[in-house]
Amino acid sequence: WPEDGTMWRRVAPMLVEAGYRVACPDLKGFGRSDKPRRGYDPETLGDEISQLIRNLHVKKAVVVGHDWGGAVALATAFRHPGRVRSLFLASAPYRELDLRRSFHIPLLNVPVLPELAFRRAAEPLLRRAFDHAAVIREPFTDEVIAHYAEALSSQPSAWLSYYRGLSRRALLDRTVGLARNRLPFGSPRPGPHRLRVPTLVIWGEDDPVTPAHLAPGVAADLDGDLLLVPGVGHFVPEEDPLAFARAIVDRIGEAPSKREREVTA
């Protein structure tokens, strides 16, 4: 949040150049995807991403997710490890939240008010959100913010279901954060003995929303590696797309088709 598949506009071309086929879907409830009333639990969302991988006629995919997309990517890997070759999670603190910094979560759980606010003033609200959460603000042009605002102002109750599901299942827990043994929205937490997918956790060192001190715990829980990106905030793929794309390619290598083109060129 608050982006959709457009957030990968600066990363995807570099992955394509490395020889990969890239799909950047809008999650359900966001952008141009369907906005049903129900089905925002991680089990359903993970199953839908697995189905998308099948529909693309891909046996195994490299799955990348940011923020809520990271939670969905993790649910996909947890439920369908045979479909996931590698997992990349960016600023996805499923383990716990610091509500002093993520103060927008309680606000988005207020009945009715968020819907009215985003229908009437989505652009100024998003501009404030990006000013707060990003260190490098140049990618968030008026055009980009207008795109996100238009998408979020259409049926906001759909994407708000992510937050309201979190509130029902986790924020009322005595930890005042994500329940210790649960993923966002209440799925079982995968310990390193349960998640069988190679994982890299990527985090902005200066993230003011999901601070970097949360990142080592996420990586340790998943038996994954951790990359801290200096000088960026919450939106690593948009603030430093080169570092993000390089992290993916360095870990999984260039696609065979790319190497063949380089050899024959």
C-alpha cells in the first residue's frame, strides 16, 4: 500500500533486460483488478497468485512482494512451495508492527471515514503518505500520485479489507501487533523448518513506517538472507530500483535466454 502493479515500472525493465519474463499484477482490491467484498485472507490470496503462475504456463516463478504484497507472496510460498523458485520480500513486517510508526493502520480501521476521505481527497492524502514514508521522493511525481489516487478512490472498501482483516485477527492480540505465531490476517507463521523456498528480505535502512530493526527478525524466521539498502525509505523498488533489480539478478542469475543472446551477439 498504497501502490499497485505500477510500482514495478522502474524495476521490471531491468529484469526483462536480464532475460526474464515479468508479470506485475494488481493485487485483488487494487488498481484494475476485481474488487469483491470477500476473499482477502492470505490463504485465498496465496492460492490466487499460485493460480496466476499456472495461468502464465510457468512451472516455477520467482515471486517478489512489497509491503502487503510481501505478505501475499509469503502466503504463496508457504502454501505452494512447488510453484515458487525464489522469494523476495521488501518491507514486509509480518512478524510484528510498530504502531507508533504505522499509525495509519488504526486510522484505516475507522468505519466509513476512510472511504469518504479517499473518495474526496485521495491525491493530497497520498502525497502526505509518500512524503512521510519515502526518503527519495522524486519517483512520486504528480502523474504517479494521480494514478494511485484514481485507483484507490474506486471502491476503497475493497483494499481497506486488507487492514480490517488485520485488525480483526491480529491488532486485538495482547502483543498489540501481529500475533506472534500468525502471518498477517492470521495464517500460521512459517518457521525456517517449514518454509522451503530460498528467501531474500530487502529493507530500506531509513524506512520510517516499518523500521529496519524489524528486518532481521523477519529474515531469521524465514531462514532467509537480509539486504539493507542505504539511503531509502519504505518504497525500495521505487526509490532505488537499480539496487532492487540488482539484488534479484545477483541472487538468481541472468536468465539462460539472456546469456545466449550475449554469446551470439
